[in-house]
Amino acid sequence: MTGGPVTEPVSVGLLYPGHSAEDDFPALAERLGGRIRLPLVHTSVGEDAHRVDALLDLGGPDRLADGAGRLAESRPNSIMWACTSGSFVFGWDGARQQVDRLADLLGKPASSTSIAFVEAARSLGLERVAVAASYPEDVAGRFVEFLGHGGIEVAGWGFRDIITAAEVGTLGREQVIGLAVDHDHPDAEAVLVPDTAMHSLAWLDDLEAAVGKPVLTANQVTVWEGLRLAGGPTTLPGLGRLFAGSSG
């Protein structure tokens, strides 16, 4: 007597620029006991700087195409450009074109962290949010504009003025929680914390407990969007309100 077919876990392929908080993802996959796969390829970085010119270079088509070519070996079910600032800096239409190219290259559904924030907010029925950004003011402002294009009103926003992704990656649990708490707004239904260079996946329940409302972080929405596109599980433990079962 033979058993049924072996079902492979859903695989979300991640294109991640440089090195800062990429260890968030394998740690999550391990905590979930292999229920999902998160193969990751590092894309090249010219200058590590939260500056518009550097970010436009970071998210350029050649860098992403090179990463996509290497990611193809992992045969992911979906692809995520796991970078917030390197997607929203291109504007609403540019960010869509960016992921459309990735989808064409690998023949799989693709998205980016910036787009994932909008999709996640919509899935929770959020209309008004606060933004707690690690970026300089001008870059954070572009994220606020991007959310507006997606129909998400920003009630209030703040920025930490950290220039490099490397420095963001050193922020610990208390600093990340402090960032979210400090930049919450009484009229906001949730707090959004952009930047995939920031660790967050182990602290999502703590973040929401501290703020008292849903918190969406870059690495969280990246995984959620990739799973949603791949038809994988979006109800998972320890990952905040977004993964609590309301998103379907």
C-alpha cells in the first residue's frame, strides 16, 4: 500500500538587496517547521544609502534581472522584491512595472514590499494608518505618497533619519518597538513600519501588544504577499493580526 502524493511546501522566492536583516526569513521558516520555504538571493548594491538616487540604482532592472536569474534555480511559486524603498521610490506605476518585469522573467506571480503594504492594509480593511519609518524625511515622504496612490490615508508619520540599511539592521527589539510606539497616531487604525533592513518577524505580537493595534512591518507583509500570490497559507502563528486568519 502506498501513501498519497507528497506535497511540497509553498516556496516564496525573495530578492533581497545586500545584507542587513535577511536572517529574519530563514529564522521564520525554521520556527514554522518547514511549512513554507523562503529561498533568498542577494541582489547587488551600488551604494548603501537611503537616498533617492541610490535607491533608484538599487532597484534598477539589471540588478533585479541578475538576481531573478539566480533565484530561478530555487523554483519558487512566487517572487518578491523584498525591498520597500527600492520599490516605492519608482512611484506607483514604476513599482508595478518593476514587478511585471520579474513576473515575465520567471513566469511566476511577482510583487514587492511596497505593493505588499497596500495589499495587506486592504486585506485588513484599513483606511487610515500611521507610518513609522527609519528613513530620512524625503524618502519617508515618498512612501506616504505611495500609500496615498493605493488608497491608504496616512493620519501621521515620523522618520528616524537612518541613512544606511546596515545601521537599520542593527536595531534591536526595544528600538523597533519604540519606533512604532513613538510614531503611532490616535486616528490611525494600524502602524506601518517600512524597511526590510529592519528585523521584525520574531517581535510582531510584541509590537502589536505595545501599540495596541495592528502593526504591519516590511518583512511581515513581504512574506504574506508572497504566500498570497502563491496560494499558500496566510494564517500562521506569531505573525500579528495580518496572519491571524482575517486575510484569507
